[in-house]
Amino acid sequence: MMYFNGKGRLAMAFVFLFGTGGVLAAGTTAGTDVTNSVTLDYQVNSIDQTQLTTSVSFEVDRALSVVVSTADADVVNVAPGETNVLLSFDVTNTSNDDMDLLLGVVDQNATAVAGFTNAGPGVFDGTSVKLVLDVNANGVYDVVGDTDLVVAANHYSLPSGDTVPDTPVRIFLVADVPLTAVNADQATYSLVAAVANGVNVIQGDTNGHITLGGVATDVVDDITLVQDIFADNVLTSAEDGSYNFVTSTASAVQDIVSNGQHSDSAAFVVSSAALTIEKVVQVIWDPINGYHFAGDNDDTPSTNNPKAIPGSILMYVVGVQNGAGANAATDVQIMDDLSEDLVEGIGTTTEIPAAILKPDNVTFAGLGLIDVPNAADASQLTIRDCAGVVITAPFIVGDPEVSRNIGTCTAGQTGIIVYFVTVK
């Protein structure tokens, strides 16, 4: 697959489809010779004369059209790092002749798809984007069984006989989601189909209509020839892009009628956890100035201003929050590295008072005001998991780090750990 790195980050690929014959929805098959005869009977002096007959014929022209429609009812939810995610499209040759078709892919960034539950404006670009033929028509991407279409001479060739005229062919757009994608990021793609002769797009019809990048060939009707007429008259949504098969470049410009191509769009939306982690530290007490707060679980400051000097007590609070509307994050593990050569756990220094006075709340830059659970013992590490359950555990610096699981965090939930250290 080739990528066009200009505005809109347009990604290109196109595929060569072969028709196999049959009755098409557009009516009489192109190239049919329609002959109409006329007979003249007459008499001379009441005597029947030899009949006069004549006839006229014309060739049925090619009414060229193709329809692309997404098979997805809504956006496809994906997770960061997920592989082989897919958008599903049906491509149908609705011409009155066996037609070759070219398919192009247009990367539409986070453009909204009409009728879908769109997210954005955050955008991600799928990686390893490819087109796959649903060989067994089961609507599922079978890694073993379905055909990954292979790029050759800037197009994908679909083996002849794999499509049935007037019967939808399921094409998957398959991609991988980068780990850098975040919740609500969107990736919208348009799949564009164009009528072609072999691997060459039909640039224009005999009515003066042209495909994107094509050349007009407006000519008079010749009933002895099979002429091409662009008959694609299905209006598309504003987000359904077009493709220049002449120059092999994608375009976000809306598809129009009578241009020999048609498109439809679908989108991936990242449904993931939106975790934020923050850490604050406060000096609670020092052996010279005393306590910073007026009482335990009291946010009122005292008149003292303790400093982080040797022998002082510091409170660390780590907060983790999952964003509103985000997917649940499971098995959330906080691992907090400490400088064990500089700090040590409460209870190892005799100068530390038996009890400490700590605040009832702390304020994080992003998470805001968070309640601090009451610690029964300053030598304990206190955990309030995302479900609100408070747990205490022995705290030893250099074990080798603070490593605690706060469980599953659903949208909007916050979990914290609190512990106290002394400065060596």
C-alpha cells in the first residue's frame, strides 16, 4: 500500500475485480443486438404484391455503475495495540455488463460518518492497512482462508471468477491499532470503487462525464457501437471521498454522480481506558518546627512550617483515575519507585512521634481534590482501590518498591495509595 502524505493523510490502495457474466440489475446486457423489422403489404389492381421488408438494429450501450456500501451498522470499537481490526464493505457491480472494478482507500482522519456514533476529534492512523476478500462470504475475517489482496503495479488483482455480477462482494479493510491511540480517537476510511477496462480506469463516458482526473469524450450516439455511459446516480454522504485512479492519488473531495465511481465510509473508534496518574508529596512534621496541620484528618494548617530536613516526616499520595466515558481498566498495578538511600519507613527513627497529624484531603494538579483515607498506623501503607475499599498493608521502603494492585477502575473511578517516610 502506498500513502500520500499531504493534507488529510490520504492512504491509497486499489483493487482489480473481474465480473463473470450474468443478468445485471441495470437491464438488457450491453452489446445485445436489438433488431426491429417492418413489413409492408400492398396491392396493385387488387392484386397482392410482394411484401417489402426492412429492419433496423442498434447495440445496447453499457450503463456503467457500481455501488459501495458499508456493512457496519456503527463505528467499530477497537483497543490500543489491537491487531487485525476490520471495517466491512460490500461492492456490487450494477452495470449491464461484466465490468472490471478498481477499489481505492481514502484515509479521512476523524471525519464523522453520517448516522454513526462518532467520537473524535482525536485521530489515529491504522497501521498495516490492507484489503481482504471474504472468500467464503461468512462476514468474518478468516486469517487462514480469506485472501489478502496483494499489491502489484499499484493495484490489487482479484482472481477472475471470484465475483458474481450483481452479487455483493465482501471486502474487509484490515488494520492494526497503534498503542499510542487513546480513548475516543477515530480513524475514518472511505472505500471507493470505479469501473475499469482491465487495470485501467474508464476515464470518461460518451456523454462528456469524466472520472476524477479523467478526460472528457463527449460524442454523438452511434447505434452500431457499444458506448459507455456513466450511470452511477446514487448520492453519497459528504464524508464519502473520491479517488483519482488516473494519477493513483486519494482525495477527500466528495464523490459525485455520473463519475464512474462510488464510495462509502466507515470508522474505527478507540474504546479504551483513559487513566491518569499523579503523585504529590507533603511535609507533615519535622523535629524542629513540628506539625504542618492543626489536627489529624484536618486540612487546617497550623502556624508551623515544617521542612524536608533529616528526621522529618513526608506523606506521599499516588492517585489513579479513569476518565469519564472510558472503558474499564483491569488489574491496575501501581509501582512507585523510592530513593531508599534517602528515605526510610516510619518507625525506624526514634525521634519520630508516636502519632502524626495528616490532612483529610490532598489536591492534585489534574485530579483535583481527593480525600485521603484514614491510616490506623503511620507505619502502614493505606490503599483505597477504585471500588472504594480501604486496605492497609505493612510498608517497607526498598521492598524493592511500593507495588500495589488497586483492582478494576471503571469510568470516573479513582484509586489511591498513601504512605509516610522519613528523610535520612
